[in-house]
Amino acid sequence: MKNTHVNIPVFIPHLGCPNMCVFCNQRAISGVCSFIPNKAKSDIEEVLATVRGTGADCEIAFFGGSFTGIDRNLMIELLDLAQSYIERGEVSAIRMSTRPDYIDESVISVLKNYTISAVELGIQSFSDEVLRTSKRGHIASQSADAIRMLKDNGFSVVGQMMIGLPGSSRQDEIYCAQMISSLGADAARIYPTIVFRDTELCEMTKRGEYKPLCIEEAVERSADVLEVFLENNVQCIRIGLCDSENLHSSETYFAGPNHASLGELVHGEIYRRVICDAIIKDPPAERDSLTVFVPRGDISMAVGQKRCNKTKIENKFNLYKIKFIEKDNLTRYNIELQYENKSKSVRRGGDM
């Protein structure tokens, strides 16, 4: 049986980051307002106390800020702390999030001394214009250089990107996913842009200078990006911000595609596209009935929230009815179609 994976988060909001991106409010995203270095150990111990003896695979994750941009002595102190848990066998590795412009040879030389499972880069976009408009503080070539440098030194890289940034188009986002994939990133995260209060983006929204994506737009554009990652065998480990009370509070959230099940909606959109493509290639008879076989555990995504995929597909292809059945030998996004008036089953989709 596969062990449960547990990230032990140590949040360092804004620490080490002199920039203030128009969309950024780390206090709202993480729920952490300040960082007390001495508290890191107690935070780690608190989580470990709940998982000791369970066989869980634990990683200490330095998230929320620009970890490799903090004071070098503090960074080493925190890495030493995390490494001590690895040496005791309580934690398997360390991961961190940082900015592309905070990766250089001196940082690499420090990281090589520790058991690092992944470095997550806040790339956000590969459009210099979008990065400039968002006041990101770095350019696209620095993201490419950081990925190459990390990969050349044996590190696993996670590319974090955003959907719906100011000035960003669907094609900009597809290009960003293509670049993350082609540069050799091992995994990716997709974050549709949320407008938080106390940010410049909030003021831009109030002035009508920025229009947030609606849920439907965010799902469609995230699905476009996810398709790129699937085609290139880049694992997508997260779609949307982690759900928390802060994301639903009117004191922190202002506008944008804030949905607790955004990832499932995006996976559902991919299933809708796969099923529609398969039907187009093997069309039904008029008012035929269709059975769609899907991987076990994926039926809710295939049917769609509130059965939206089922309804859309029935209407689009004038089907009498459609039903979904789970099947053991199928993997994600692989499906089989079986029409009532046809004797054969067809397999559609692929191991994406």
C-alpha cells in the first residue's frame, strides 16, 4: 500500500521578497501574517505529532515567500533544522517555493548540501509584457535560466503559473505551459488569478482597469493549459489555491474565480473534451443511447458538476440518453464508448 504523503508547511509571507506584485497578498493566501524563525520547529513538531507511527511520507515545505531570497544565514538555519529531521528518519525531504530571479550559482551551492525534493518556481507567465504589467520584478528569460540551472544541477523543478493575469491572453498562458514543459520541469501548478483586498489588483479592478475571469473562463483556460502539461507528461500537482477560510472571507477576497472544487471542474472539462472528440470520430445514430466507460474513481469528474457534462453531450450530439460506468482497466482520460445500436466498443483518449 502506498504511504500517505504529507507536506509540513512552514510559511514565510513576503520574507525575502522586496517586490509587491499587483496580485500578491500572501497574508490572505496563507493565513500567516508574520514569520517567527524560532516558531518553525514548533510548527514542524505539531504536524509530526499527528503523523508519527502512521507510515506517512513527510516533507518540510518552505512556502509563502521567496525562500532563497531571505537572509542567507536564516535560510541555512532553516535548512539545517529541516535536514535534522531527515537525518532522524522522520522526514524524507525538503521542498521550497521561490522566485526565478533568486536562483543563481551561490544559491545552488547551498541547496546541494541538503536533501531537496523539489524547487517550486513562481514563473507566473512567460510574457514579458504580462510580467511587467503585474509588477512581477523579473523577466521571462530569468525563468528559463532558473529552470535550466536547477535541472543541470539535478534538482526537480515545479513550475507555478497563473491564469488571467492583467494583460494575459489564452495564447500567452498556453505558451507559458509549453515553455515550462519544453524546459524540462517535472511538475506544475496552475493558479487562476484571485483578486484579494489590500492589493494593487483590487484597486485596478475597482477602477475598471482589470476584469477578473469568471469561473467558466478560468475552467476553460486552465483546461487549455492542463492539456499542454498532459501532452508533455508534466504532472500537474495543483489547480487553484488551497481552500481556506481566508479565501471565502469578505475581508480578504474581493473578486475572481474562487471555487473550492476548481481542480475537479477543470478535470471535468478535460473529460468533456475527450468524450466529445471521441464521439466526433465515431458518431452515433440519430437519437442513439451511449454508455461511456471511465476510469474507476473518475466518474464524478466525467459526468461533471451537477451533471453538466452529461447534459451538454446529450444536447450536442442529439443522444437519447448517456450513462457513465466505471471500469477497472482504464487510466485517467482514457474512455470507451459503446452505443446501443452498435455492436462494437471503441477506446478513445490516451495516457496523457
